Amino acid sequence: MVKTYADLYLDARKALLPVEGMYAGNIARELVCAASGKTQERLIADRDLYASEEICLRVENFVRRHLTGEPTAYILGQWDFLDMTLTVTPDVLIPRDDTMAVTELAIKKALYLPQNPRILDLCTGSGCIGLAVARRVKDAKVTLSDVSPEALRVAKKNVADLHLGGRVSCVQVDVRKPAMPFLGKFDLIVSNPPYITTAEMECLDSSVKDYEPHLALHGGEDGLDFYRAILRNFTPSLRPGGALALEFGMGQEGAVGALLEQADYRILEWRADGSGITRAVLAQYGEEVPGEA
């Protein structure tokens, strides 16, 4: 049965209201726009027009998926991060505001690196951090890396969609193994590695636990396995005076800071997220290169 776009929106909102409350209208609008390919402005202008049966069925499917707990980002197939709209699939984590802290640290450092800096984004997922750095630092050469071929396919699509193929490359890398020599040396390495502890994995919200990739979430018994691996395997990939920017979970700053200091890094800056929770660190290995900030 076909409906007008206004009716499609109202029916979706009504279905979502018991679960989403005051946000039901916004989510319904997003889902109808995604199903129809219309912008919000176009949707309003076309509110009295009839949608095709295919679009009506697609909206019903999107609403049903949302009500079962599937994250909106995976239903839409994209998500906004900083000034980018990125493709996301269940093969990658959904970019979150928490990650803005380490992204801001990386951008700040990269802006003061020597000309044409080389930057490595480990455990890149969708590529959100490395792509944000590449867009802000116009001469940066950025390498996006991940162990998952499926995640790299998503990252490559985002590179292409943002027209950054000339300065951003993608390569399969397992941070748990020594860095491959062909990668060369980097001025800055940035990473949002898996950091959820084994115990915390069992307590995750179902929207995360049941839909987002566990490979990108589970950081081992204490959540620190990937930090140890990065310091052990990728410190040799930093140029003298090179920097490392890391995201970590709430309350992990003491443990991550200790690992950095044990590996002879000097902590330069901590960064909190929008809620005031310390979520990222910038550290330097070796002597500072003259002219760097």
C-alpha cells in the first residue's frame, strides 16, 4: 500500500515513539530520507506526494531494524564525523564523539610537523581519524591500516569518496606483529585500538555487543593488549622525535601512561572528550626534532 511521504514519516514516528520518545521524530525523518534518497528539505517539499511501494517497504524495514536495536548508522550505511560523511558497515566501528579527542591531538601535532609529514593510522576501521587529519593537514601523506580486509574496503571507499587517493593509502597491518619494513618511517602514529576488557565485553549495551565488530572492541583481559603491541612493534616505525597519539577507555589513562613511560615515551598532552573524561594522549619518543612544536 502506497502512502504520502507525510504519512510515511508520521507512521514511522508513531512506531518509534514508545522507544525513542522525544527523539522519535528526528530518527523517523532520517530513516525516511535514507529510504527515499531525499534530503530533509526535499522531504518537506514533497510531503503530499505518494512514495512508491518499494520506498514504503524500505521505510518499514528500516523502522523494524531500528526497533530490534540495530544502530542507526548501520541502517543508514553512513555516519557523520567532524566535517565528513563516512560510509560505515558492521565491519567497522561507528565513529563516535569520543574519538574527536585523539583526532584533535593528532591534527594539532601534524600541523607543526615538517613539510609532507608521514602519518600512520593503526586500527583505522572506517578511516575516520586518518582521513580527518589528511583533510586538515593538506601536505600530509597518510597510511590507513587495519588487520580486517573488510574494514579496509570500507576505508578505501571513504578515501575515494573524499577524493583523497593522492595522499591517503590503505594497507593491511596486524599491530600484534612486528611492523613490515616496507611501511618505512613515520612522523606521527595515531590509533584508536581495541580497549574493552574481557569482563566489560559481557556488559556492553546490546546495540554495541550484538552489532559492532568484536575484533575492533576486545582489548584482552585488561584491555591493554593492543597498547603493548603497538609500543613493542611500531615504536621502531617512528622517526627520531616522532609522536604517538592514542585513544583509550574511561579510567585507563594511568595504565596507558605507565606503558608509555616504560617504553621511554615522554607524555606531551592529555585530552578529554566532550564530557570531560580523559580519553586521549600524545607522547613523543626520543629527542625532539628542531623546529617541531
